[in-house]
Amino acid sequence: MENLQWITVSSPEEGAKEVYSIIEEELRNNRLQVLGLATGSTMIPVYEEWTDSNLDFSQVTAFNLDEYVGIDADNPNSYAYFMKEHLFNKKQFKETHIPNGMADDLDKECQRYEEELNAHPLDIQLLGVGENGHIAFNEPGTSPESVTHVATLTDSTLGVNSQYFENDDKIPNIALTMGISSIMKSKKLIMVAFGEKKRAAMEKLKSGEVTTDWPITKLLRHNDVVVITDLKVD
Ligand code: GLP
């Protein structure tokens, strides 16, 4: 597990500062042109740290991991909206990309997104993790070879994520997501996990065994991963 740099912090705020220092250093050394971004409550303190700083993303192209199908960018439940609210309205990027969950032809949209990614190889991908070990919307059982695709969400994910849904909107059970192989192509991965609910996933990662039942464990096959967590995992 020497490819995994494991940083244990005492709070999400301290974890956000660790992410900040990596991003700041990579930007300063001109090693960050393309940045993969994530959504979820874990990323709120992370983005807050960036927006409170003088980090300059104006030369950085951003790609988000995923988006719900059938929810437009003006809907507060969309990931496009989340990104605007927490980051893009406050920091200027060169370009931002998010899969279009409103596209008429979803397969074609996935193909287009993967082509964009191939044209702009990721320098860093920021990742959270689902309670069941999903990364982006790659649910347990997803092929490690997967590229951007239409994903069906599990009941566990629907249950957890529906608590964030506003306006009585029903949570869609399909989403567009970068695949596991799209994520693994990033030069560097930063995995952030806060809180007891993520313990099972972090224990699987620590166990060193790669299994499709826990998509997060695929990170063990990457050669540059930083894990930032407030969980003490043996
Ligand atoms: C969603 C996203 C994932 C994210 C996960 C965790 O399912 N698709 O990319 O990692 O939520 O969210 P949270 O940070 O709120 O626990």
C-alpha cells in the first residue's frame, strides 16, 4: 500500500486544509492544468478553503465526476447547481465541464464527455466516497474498465443521497458518471472521507484487497493516491 499516502486529520476543516496545500503546491509548480472535481457534503469545507483563499484557477480546466439524469442545471438538486453555489460562482476557471444529464441521447453524451476527458488528461482528481464504497456513481459491481456511462443507482445510494433533495423532487435513479477507468487515468488522486459512515469503505481500502464489490479499492492499483480522512483505521 506504499502507493497510498494516508493522512489522518482531526476534523473535516483540517482535512480541507490538507487538500488545500496539495492544490496550492501543484498550482504553484505549474503541474495543475486539468482538475477533476467532486460533489457531496465532504467537498463543502474543501471548496470553502479554496474560495476563502487567493488560489487562482483561471488557467485550470475543470471536469466534474457525475450528474443526475433529468435534473437541469438551474435545479438546486443538480450537481451543476452545487458546483456553481460552492465554487464556480466564486472562483473563475478557464473552462468547466459537467456531464449533461438533460441530453436527449445519454449514451452519446457519455461518449462526448469521455472524448473531452481524453483530450484534457486529468492532473488531479478529487474524490469522495459513498457509504457503500462507490466512487463518483460507480456502484458496487461496476467494471474497472468502465468509461463515462449511464449508471443505475443502488437503493443504498438513493436512500443516502435523497436526504439532500429539496423541493419534494424525487431523486433520479439514473446518473451519468465518469467510469472507474476514466478516474484511474488521472495522474494523481485525492480521496477525502469524513465521518463514521465512511468507516466500512475506508476499512476496505486499508485492507489492501481489490474487489469490484467495493469500487474504492481500485485505488490500490493507482500509483499516486493521497487519502485524507478523520477516521482512525487500523
Ligand atoms: C455522491 C457522489 C459521490 C460522492 C458521494 C459522497 O454519491 N456521486 O461522488 O463521493 O455522494 O457524498 P458525501 O460527501 O455527501 O458523503
